[in-house]
Amino acid sequence: MSKKRIKIDFKSPDDAVKLNYFKNEVEFSEDKNFIITVDGTKDDYIVSNRLWMSNKHREYPEMKNKLSIDANNETERLTLMQDLIDGFCEKYTLDFSSREDLLELYRRNVEPIPNPAPHVLGACRIGMKCGEGIFDFIYADFDSIYEKLRNKEYVIKYPDAKGNGQLEKFYNQYAHYCNTLYNYGELFASSLYTYICPPVFGNQIDHKRTLQYYMLQLKYWQDVYLDLFEFCYDENYHPEVLGGLCPHERYNIYCIMQDLPVSHILKNKHSIVHNKLSGEKMPYGLSEAEINKRFSAEVKMTKELKRFAKDYEFEPEILKTLIQMPHYIHICYDFSTVEEMLNLEFMRLLELDLRFIKCQRCGKYFLRKTEKDARYCDRIQPGTNKTCKDLAAIDNFKEKNKDNIPLQIYNLYYKRYVARIQGSSERERQFNEWKYKSSAKRIECEQGVITPYEYDDWNFEYFPNRKGTKFFKDKK
Ligand SMILES: [Zn+2]
């Protein structure tokens, strides 16, 4: 079968989808970690504030209407949001402090607002290990939720504002985004990257077809990255051809053979900020003690300061705040789409020259930590509270004891006799006595002092009036 990938033209039907609505950031640290800062400007309180200011400090009526629609099913909405937050908290380290600061500022200066709907990760900082995000995406189960949503009627919860001005356009895009999230949020929440890069569907489009198109795209990127992991990292993948090469060299060959570009222009951003630290030392950050010191040292409104501000025709109060507040250099990459973030993370993996292997239990790739690392991953398997590593150890134990006849005899009677107890403390005492004696006999049996047949008989006759058969009933 040809391994040549067929390119799909992802021009959306009728240009019905906007894929780059969110403006997120990612910063990579020296170690194998990175931090994502989710766009914090796509929430009710920020949008509402922007509309309020642009509308000459008057309330924007459509926004007021939206908030009153939301107030109607507040409890249901809050439960849904809490479930989403819990789900993400289970997987990632989330820092909500910037989000809370923004909200606090808004509540203090503008108006009480119930909650920063509709996105639960707006302005959130997410700490991750390299590889984690890609794996979360490629192994996400989009299909089952798509099946659930595909035939549902698309609900337009927030109607468009009338008119064609800048404010209306701005509001309508936000309303479309909220509608998309209301209808398909569950699908986006299947993976972190689809959730923090949510698409925006228009109101007057064929939603079924557009959703299908969006799914096609997700599946395409899942396939591409699975392919890439196999090609660049799997040591069992054509070792006679690719064996001696580094992951980035294998990547180069893959791209050339698949007509994909080997160079990528990444959106690197250099800024000076007051709210993001990328270290404990200037210019990238300060320790907590030093930050507190800066804040507690009062900057006085001196004559010199006033004169200085006047020379620059600048507000002295603002200048005072700027002097007081510590600022840091912040270097990051911008991304808006799932595709961009996958690419950024994959490039970083190549730079770090990490090694991944395929779990021999679930078949998913995971980071190899040492040269002779275990063959099983740390993923909790569905329906259990055990990882592949745990489950493999259990299987291994079973396999090892497959031929241990005395243990099998013991286990058979253990199951039978433990069932006798039925809440009776007298029977429990008898059971414990049997357990003690039988264990001792089992050792004798293992050492060949007694035969397995004798051990079987002894156990069988221990409790009179028993039900069941002997271990060797059919095995003689
Ligand atoms: Zn596994």
C-alpha cells in the first residue's frame, strides 16, 4: 500500500469557519516543559468592557441581551463549566491567577458579572511536558462525540446584532463563537488544543456540512502526527533504512518524500510584561520576596517626577505606577490554530532530541526516560484505575505462576472458602485458620513433601458438607 499522503485542500465550505479566533501564546523553557497562555480576551467581561468603551461608555444593548439569556439557565451553565474545568485539572497544571485578577478588576471597576463565560480556560496558564499536548490530540476520541452531535439541530442561542458597523461586526463574531461553543463545545473539549483553538462557525451556513469538514481536518492532523511519530521515533519502523538517524533527520526525509515544507516560520514574540514570569532573575523574573519588596517600597510623587512627566507630556500618576511595578522580558510564540500548536510542539521535540517508544500494551507512543526504559506507558487504562505498567505487571505475575499448581489449588479453595464466611465471625475465624494451615501445606507441596493430589484432597476435605469439585477432577 502506498504510504504517500494525499493532500487535502482545507478551504472551508463557503468560508464558513474561522479557525484562528483565539490568540494564544506558548513559551518553552530550558527543560522539557512549556507553558501555554490561553487568550483571555474572548470572555464576556472583556468583550462587554470593550463594547462599553467603544460605544462611548454606554452599555451595548446586544451584550446586555446576551447576559440576560445566560442568566436564565445559570445553574446548568455553571455545572457544565465546572465539569470542564475538573476534566482539564485532572490532566494538566492550571494556573487561574491571571484570569481571577482580570475578573476582579472588572467586577471592581465596571459591574457585577456572574461568571467569565463561555470559555473556562480564558487567560489560564497551562504547564505541560513536551509531547503531552500532541499525544492528547492524536489519541483523542473525536468520533464518538461527533456521532452524537452530527444530527443535532444547530441552535442559534444568541442572535446577531442589527446593522453593519464595526461594533456590530465585533459583537456578531463573538456571538457566533458563543453559539459554536454552545452547540459543539463538547467536541472541542475532547482535546486541549481543540478546546483552546475553538473554531467559529457562522450562523447562516450549512452546519452539518461545516462540522463534517472540521472533523475531516482533525482526523487529517491526527493521522499526520501519528505518521510522524512512527516515521521519526519508532525504532521498529524500518530500522534497516532509518535506524542510524536522529529524529530530525528522519523528519527531513519524511517531509521531502511527502512534499511537505521542512522550514517553518514561527511567530516568535518578544515583549515586556508585568504579569508573566519566565524565571526568578531579571530581566525574566523576580523571586516572590523581591516582588513584595518592590511593591512595598513607596514611589513618591516628587517635584522631579512631576517635571519629568511634564517634559514628556505624560500623566505623572501613570509614570509612578510604571516605576513601581516590576516588568519582565517575555519571549514566546503566538498560535491560533491546532495545526500551529502541533507544529510548534513537534519542532521543540526535534530540538530536544527526545526518544519515544510504543507501549507494548496499548500501542500508544510515550516518552522514553532511560535507555532501558520499561516497555509500558503510564496512561491510566479506561475502565480501570491502573496504568499499562501496572496491568503488565499483573499479567506478568499471572504468566509466571501459570504452572504453579499448588498456588492454583490454593486459589481455587481460597475463592470457595472465603465465600463461606457470609458475615459470620465464627466462620471468618475458621477461614483464617484454614488460610494459615493451607499456606503452610502449599509450601510443603511446592517443596515436594506432599504431592499436589494430596494437597488437593486435604483442602477439599477441610470443611465438611462442601459444595464444588476437586481441582484434579478433570485433570487426572
Ligand atoms: Zn500503554
